[in-house]
Amino acid sequence: MTAWTAEPGSATPEESEIVSTLLAMIGGTEDQAQSVLSVYRLNGRNADKAAEVLLTEGSGWMQDTGSSSTSKALVPIIKTPSARHNTPDIPNLIDLTRDDDRMAVDDDDDLEMKRALELSMEGIQEGFSVYAEERERSGTRDKEMVMENDDEQVEDFEELIRKDGRPISLLSPTPETSYAVLLLQALFHVPQVRNRLANVPISSLPVDSDLSLIIELFGNLDLAKLARLDCDGVCKALNIWPLTATATISDATKDLYEVLAGIFEAAVASQTDTPLLTFTSAQVSIDPSQREKPQVGLMSNHTYVALDPSPPSNGPPGEPIGNDLVTRLARDLSKPVLDIPSGPSGSTDTVISTPSDVVAFVLTSPDPSLVSSTSPPVSFAVPLHNASSSSTPPSSRFSYPSSLYIDPFLLSNFPLVHSKRMERERLSKELGDHEEVRRKLLGKEYASTSSTSTSASAPTSESLNHNSQDQGVLPSIRSTLYYYEHVANRSEGEDGTEMGAMERKRTVEEVEKSLRATLEGIEKTLKDLDAKISAAKAQMTTLFEEEELKKHQYDLRAVLMQPMPSATSITSHPTVSELRTLSQVPNTSTSKQTRSQASKQERGRDGPFVYIRDIRDDLTMTNIGPDELSKKKTRWWKSPASTSARAYVEEVPEEVVLSLASSLSPSTESVPYMLIYSKSLSSSTSIDSASTSTSIPSISSSQWPSSIVASVELNNNRFMEMAELWRASKEQKGHTGQELGKQGDQNCTQAFNNIYHFI
């Protein structure tokens, strides 16, 4: 089980049908159905890809199903690079259906099996045929894009030079592999990943292994002097599957994240630090009859946390309907156990027993029909309120903080958190009782107001039609007082005598006095209730705000974004064609490329991209005091997953990254599909900000292997020589003619490509 979720789902009817077909293809039995389902899910729910694995890897396909999210047992998820296989050739698969001697028919049963296999493979052949045609068309489109870029040429070679250490843009080999490029970019900007991989002895790794290429890529992202890099080689080494119409970006990304987690954990296993990407969780059960004795149960390893970002339909008493990361995490990982006589009084909680340096949150939106419309009681939710969000009104839009504390979710803190939950449950009940009394006094019509004025106002026709229960005590007394003050006869008695008139006046005045006294008493009661309600809410707000639960801070490092699904899309994610179109639009912050910007505006939406936190902030955070730390705003960059050679990063405000700034237009809105947090670098932690032993200053604090540093230094020198040659060609163009200068540009561009197309 690699996704940290409440309950793994069983096979849907559609999945069961596909699994049956796959079993028939391989001649499997029902005992293998769960394993085949795991293979199907691990391959992005793509039947074609699952069929390839099942038919080409023999019995080996059953050896890697332990990481399926359907497994409840403790499963080791660390994988070595050699456990993965290369993509099989398509002709080898299609040859299985030929009517030749490759399939010997010994009896009628074998003949029937062959016929069934041929029929099953027809759909697979058609799928591969369509896929091949699509790849051919995509290749044509890629060539057209290259020709278009060649026509535009590089207007300013200076744009290729990395400015002031800003992040380097990574170019995707194809639009369908952009998700992999974004994840690599995001992981590089996690300081723990960067620093621990830098300490891996690269000399012990195969030259072209996936890990050595990733470390080389990360070293270049840190030390190189150019503004963009290609990473075709890394994608090939990782066997990156192109995104298909049947897989979402989040599904493909979490699968790749799982693979990278296995590679990285195996690489840093000899290091004595805490786990890098893999954390261990435990199930803690609280029996309703023995609430003081939590029972620790099953433990399991995970690489990410799966959360549903859709807004809840309602909230618990006294709580705003929040949809922020911490609230969703608290509610999704703590399930109430119903006790019929007294209501929810127990729970089953998922807590962290061994935290990792990095934690990723995968945001998924399940079938709306499967989402419960109820929310857990307030005692099972960590408070939504904190210093950073108290001024932000509740919203249905999913939000996430720049920093969070995982202490309430740690197994070591569970007794403390459980006691506070019980106290919170008591406060919630008390708050509900106060709210009910207030509602009865004010009535339904006025329950939402805070008015306790005793002045009598004229009753409306609608209030006169309400029954006494709906109207409330206070409105009823006000109506009665209004009658005696403005309507009741004071001058005439029942017998018409002067004595009767005086008695009538005295009676009316006594009733008025009694009603006013009653109103004053109700007003005092309402003020007391308001004070008690405010006190209960304040206690609930600060219940978890103690230092004991603020020792493990995690900071946001990267936010992976995708376009909002179009109105015409029948899926809950952008289509492959949409991603291809969007990823080919250059994303640039320079003012000279007006044609690219116009094309981008004409398309209407950004393609997939990632917000990354500037790695230089990790160095400066340790050099400022605690008071200044809370006031400092970090720098963020937007890095597109474009195939265009004119794609560069651009700086964005932190408010935009945290989704606090409103979108200019719904058509340009993007939504997150993965959040990556890592441990905050403590102010007491000593970080060596000195550069490496060579002349290249490291933007981060990582000490990269000397071979990588030397290689990057050589490439940087050659690149800067090309820059000087380009500047000279520009001057020559101005003096000796356009064609000679253009030839110089082409020579520089070709030399540039030869230098940096290394991965």
C-alpha cells in the first residue's frame, strides 16, 4: 500500500471486465485476478500497457504487485533500478496472433484457447495501431513546431544565459511526457532530496543508469549557466510512459513518484538519516467502551498521501466549512466508530509512526456518487484555525498553507491529541447547547443576528403568521409590548367610569413594566450566551495551538498544476490533445516575444506547470532571526512543461502559489494535482553555503561529485565562449551585412545544442 488513504477500493465493474479479458489472454485463473488488477492499475489503468506487461514479462509481472494500493499489509516499496524493464517492441506482441507454427495446437482445448486469444488481441492490435498513427501525427506536429521555432530564431542569445541563479527551465521531449519533467523539476527543488543525492557515490553507479543521469541532471540544474535544459536521456532511462487518454496527470505522476522513491531510497539506504520519501503509518483504534485505551494496530509504508480536495457539503457544529489541506487530512484520516446509544464516541485513526523528510500529497477527485455527504463530528477534526488562516474566510476552493505541522498526526503525540479531541468534543456539545438556547430565544428568523435590543418594533405580517416555536420568545414579547405601548386602550375602563379608566391605565402600565423587565432579563441571558459561545469557540480555536504540537514543521517546496478541465471535456482531467496543444505554447516572461505571448493568450489556458520555491531561500533562512523568519516571503517561480525551445521560468508572487489571488478569468485557471512538502530547515541547523572546491559557485548548499562539477564547468566555459561569439556576430551583422550575421547566429545555436544536449 503506497497511497495513504482511508480504505482501498475494490475492483469496479469496468475493472472486473477488463481483468477477466486479461486473464483470458494469459490463460490465468481467478486466483490471479487481484494481481492482474494491480498490474492494470500500476500501468495507469491502461489495458494496452497492462497487456504488454502480462504478455512480455512472463511470470515476472507478479513480482512487482506488492506496491499496489489495494494491499493492506506492510509492503516494502524500495525498488532497485534493475527491477524495471524496457518497453517491448510492438511487432513482437502482434506476432502472437499470426496463424503459424508459433502456437502449436495439440488438442481442441488449445484450439479454443488460441481462438479466444486471437479475438482478445484484436482490440489490442487496434489500440496499438491507433497509438502508432497518433505517434506519427505527433512527430509531424513536432517537426512543424521545430520549423516554426527555426523561423523565429533566437532573437537574443542573452536570454539563454542563466540570470542571477534563477531556476533552469526543463524541456519535455514530448507533450505526453511533460508530467515526468515537472516532477523532476519539483524534486530538485526539495533541499533534502538534492543534498542527499549529492552525497551518493556516483562512481559506483553504471554510467548510463537512471540514478546517475538524475544526479547529473540535478547537478546541472544547480551549477549550469544556461537558462534551459533538455532531459530526453533521463526520460528514456526511466522508461517514461507517454500520458494516454485513459490516465490522468495525477495518476501518471504518482506512479512515477513511487518509482523515483524506490530508486532514491535504495541510493541513500547507507546514509544514517531518516527516510527520504517513505514514511510509516499505524492504525490506532479507539473502542467506544474503552476510550482511554487506544489500540495500535497494523503498520504500513507509504510514499504519498492521497486526498480528495472536493469541498465538504456541511461542517460540524460551531465550525466553518473549510476545505484546506490540514482540515481535509484530519478528517480523511480519522473515521468515527458509531456507538448507537450515545452517538460517535470512538474512532479509527491513521497516524505517522516514522516520518520522512519529504511528504507528497496527491489530490484526486473520486466519483461524486461515492463521496459521503456527511462530515465527521468535530472531535475528530484538527482545528481549521491558526495564525495564518484566521483572517481568511472559509471557501469551497481548496487551499494549502506555506507551512504546516505534522505533530497532531504523529503516533508519539496521539495520547495528547486524543485528550484534546475529547475536550474539544465536550466544548462542541456545550457550544451546541448554547446555540440551541439562543435559537429558542431569538427564533429562527432572528437566530443569525446578534441583535438583543429591547426596543419594541412593529410586528410584520410574516412574523404574525409564524407559530410561537418558530417566532421565538424575544420576538413574541416584543410584539406583545408593542401592542401595549401603541395599540392598547388606556383611557377607557370596561364599565365606562372614571374609576374603570384609571384601573385600565394602571393595568396596562403594570403589564408594560413586566414585559420590559422580561426583555431585560432575556437581553442579559443573550449577552451571557454570546460570551459563553465566544469563549467556547476561542478554546476550540487554540486547543491545538501549543508548542508541544509545533515541533515538526514542513514547508511547501513545489506545487504541480494542470489546466482546469474544459467545459466540453467528459473527463475530470485535461485530454491528451489539450495537453499537447497547451505544452507547445511558449511560456516566457520576456517582453520581446510578443508573438508567443499572443499565441498563448489566443489559446486561453496554460499547459501543465510547476510552482517551485527558490532554492536560495534555504540558505538565507538560516541567517535571519526567528522574528524576521515569520515575516519573510519566499521567492517562487513558475516553470512550464513546454516542448518549445523558447520556454523560460518566470517569477510569481507567493500569494498566487497559495491560491489566495483570484484568477483573472475562469478560462485561464489551473488547479493543483500534487503538493510536495519537506522538513523545514531549522534556524539552528548549520548549512555550509560555501561553493564547491572548483570555481563554480553552487546555487544550493549541495556538494556535487567532482566529476559532475568538472563537466559542468567545462560546458559553462564553452557556452560562454559561444555567447561571446554570438555577441561578435551581432556586431558583425551591424557592420558587414545581415546574411553573415545570421550565419554566425546559426553557428552559435548549433554549438550550443552540441554542448548541452547531454541528457
